[in-house]
Amino acid sequence: MKEDGSMEGHIGGYQPWRDYYHYLSVRGETDGMIDLIGIFYDMKRFADAKPDPVTGDNTAISAAYFIEAVPAFHVDEEGTLLADSVGSGPELSGPAVSQYSNVEQ
């Protein structure tokens, strides 16, 4: 967390490679501008975790993401502040949110 309430960092671990392949394949080769057959075999080859108990093939692949976040504000159509993010909140699930109750429902 930075002093201005924003944050940035890296998240890493393993993710099921078939789930990510599905995400790519839904877009198709034209829209995704990728070679789906090549991606399938490369991901299968580079998968490096969670071996299937029957086949022994790894079902997960290393993944790393860089994430940036900024404080959030929720306003209505007139611009009245309904809620904003405050504090750092729980370590892994995001900022705490302060709800304002002086707004008519």
C-alpha cells in the first residue's frame, strides 16, 4: 500500500493451464491472433505442477501477475458519495469499505 491509498504488487503461483487455454480458445485464433494448437501443446509441455494421479501429466502452470489498484468511490447520479474505500482492509481480499447511511433510499 502507498500513502495515497493505491497499491501495486505481484501475485504468483500455479493455475490450471487448461482453464487459461479455454479463455484463449473462446476468443478464437482470429480475434486472439494466436496459434491455438501451438499454445495447447506449449502449455501442456511447460506445465510444471499438480500432476494428474492417473496420467502423471502436470495440470497447472506457473503464473505471475502484476497488479495495480487505486482507491474506489461509489457515487449516485447526482454525485453524492455513497461509499469509499478506507484503510488497507484484509490482507488478501481488498480494502475495507465505508458505507454512508445519510443517503435516502
